[in-house]
Amino acid sequence: MAKRTTHARGITPAGVFTSTYCWSYPCKPRPLWTALTTGINRWWQPAFFAQASSKTFKLEPRLGGMMGEVGPAGAGVIWGTVFAVDPGHSLLVVGHTTPRWGGPHTGTMEFTIAAAPRGASLTLVHAVFGNATAATRRSLEEGWNTLFDTALRAHLSK
């Protein structure tokens, strides 16, 4: 039997990180849950679409639901799939990113809503592993803060 040799070039250690974000909003948990899920397209900023043709952003609050973008004629991007849900309280989304968008890497996004002294809080625990660098982490932090601390807050203040 001939000996097989495999040469692996360019393999780097997998990058792994977990970031936790927490934002407070001046509303009760129920409106926050609605804004995060069925109302997400009302405040999600088109600048964050991964595909130029996308028109709608969705986060379907059910097992197997989609978090992602939808465009015309079947176009779209699935950011992740709802892996676990406790309606009104939490969603766990698992997603993959290809090299086209900085991957490959896999991530989990756990969104948890709770009552807070002056309204409600949203905690996001985002874990990423694969081609994940410090720049990836900074980019995600900036993006999540723009979406949840600025856009969602403005939406809920209306």
C-alpha cells in the first residue's frame, strides 16, 4: 500500500472569541421582544445588508426560523438559523460566514431580554470561532452597537 502524504499550507490557529453586550431601553420587555423579532425590519439599517439587492431583514422567532436578508426574485442572505427560542425572553441563532464576508467562521448569537429597573435590557452574547481576528471583533462590536444602541434605541423612543 502506498503511503499518502498530505501537505497543509497556510493553516493558522482558529480564532475564538466571545463578546457580551448589554443595552437598556425605556420600554417593557414585550415591545423590545417585538422590535427584535417581528419588527426588526422597521429599524435595521440597510447599510448593514450583506447583499445590495436585499430589501428586508428578518428574525423569525421560532425553531428553525431565519435571521437574514430577503431581496427580490429569491435573492437573500441567511445570517443564521434560530436554534433555540424561549418566546418573549431569548433566542439563540447559529450562523456561518464565508470568506466573502470575512470568514470562514461560525458563530452563535444569544439574545436575552429581561425586565430592568427603568424598562428592559437586551443582552447579546456573540461567540465566534474560525477565521476570527481582533479586527473581526472590533468590526462586530461597532456594528452591534450601531444597530442596538443607536438604531433600536431610536426606534423604541418613537
